[in-house]
Amino acid sequence: MNYITCDMCKKVVSPPQYDRNYNTVKRLHVCRKCMLATKRDFQDKSEAETKAYDFLVKKEEFVSTVERKCSR
Ligand SMILES: [Zn+2]
């Protein structure tokens, strides 16, 4: 396989280089641009909240954020 399609923006990433121009969240492929945008959104949202999260809760929320964006 010499290309993947980003599940979020539906753009083709070619050639795919893991951790360079795309990443995976569960079974979803997310291009670098979408990943950075999602991380930034998520960071802003987390910082706006006062409660402290533990890492696992945060990870779960990040995954569901990605899934939600991909299902649009
Ligand atoms: Zn994308």
C-alpha cells in the first residue's frame, strides 16, 4: 500500500510515513495536519477546564474527539 486516505479530511497521503505525515488513532488514519489541529483544539479545551485529568481519561477523550471528527 503506497498511499492512505486521511479519515478526517479524506485527503490522500502519499507516500505514507508513519509519525511523519500521518498517525493512527485506533483504526483511523489521520494526516499530520488534522492531527496537529485536533491536538491544538484538544489542548485549548483541556486548559479551559479546571479539573485535573489523569492521562488515561485524557487519552480516551482524545480518541473520541478524533472519532467524532472522522465521522463527519
Ligand atoms: Zn487529514
